Amino acid sequence: FPSHDNCPYLHIPVQSGDNAILSRMRRRYKREDFISLSHSIKRKNEKFCIGTDFLVGFPGEDDDAFLNSYRLFDEALIDYAHVFTYSSRDGTKAAEWADDVPPAVKKSRTHRLRTLSEDKQLQFSARFLGETRHVIWDQPKPDQTLLKGVTPEYLSVQIPFAATWKHDKSLIPRSSQVRLLEVKDGHLWGSLC
């Protein structure tokens, strides 16, 4: 599956790491399917970035169900996640269920998963230190002093603005090769090659 013809990055929204919750969400897959897919990708390319989404606090999510989601990070080799907190929507089947998770518990669990995701993303980023990667740059804002972009692996990269760019924005590259030097403040920092 991973090849030179595509980016080594895939975002697969798993939603939960617990089979009972996945069933309640009417998902047609199990946690084992996600783990199997992730492992088959990573066997081919260990630096392939796998991201996902988690929905925390879905009705019926007890401590064990949440821990299954938490453990899925390691079991499925997840590199980062977008973590969302469930909120009831009128007209949905889930809104009718009486086993809603208390707001304080949802908040705590959301925080725990987001913290874990940040840690995993930093660990994944650190594996690329010293390497050169192609970066596609975001369009800078007028007062910006950093150029920000992403690699094909969905790594967030920053470099300081060159002095000439401050006076002539047309000189800012759209993409370039960057040597990745350090992980700081949640981003990879590098220098143009």
C-alpha cells in the first residue's frame, strides 16, 4: 500500500478503541480491524504516519471502554489523533440513551487522550531529526515571523523568516527541502537545504 506514488500518511477515523462502543456507534469494523490495518501499513514503512479521530464520552463509555481507546494508541501504532468530546444531538438514537457520560468525566478523558496524542506526535516527529524532508509551506500572514508547513508524513515544520522575505513576500518558496533539526514547542524546526 505505501509507495513512492503517494504520501506516507493516512488518517483513519477509528472513533473508539472499544468494540461495544463501536457497535453502538453503528460502525462496521472492530478495533482488531484497525490494529491489523495499521500493522500492515507500518510493516511496509515504519515511518508512515497514521492518524485517527476519537470521540470521547459516547453514551455507554465506561472506564474499561475508555481504557480500550487509550490502549489503542500503542496497540495500533497511532502517531497522533484528533480528539473530540461527544455531545448529544436531538433526533439521534444516542440522545435517547440514559447512560450518558458525566461532563466532568468527558472533560478528563478528552484531556488524557489529547495529552497522549501530543506525546505520540512528538515521539513520531523526533524519529525524523537529522533527515531532509520536502515541506509544503502555508501562506504566511502579514505579521508572521515564521514560515510554517507540513511534510508528506503530516509533520508540522517551522523555520524562521529569511530577512529578504520580510521585504518581498514573492521570494517565499511554496515548497522546499528542509533539514529537520529539533523538536520544540510541538513543532519540528529546520533549515532550508
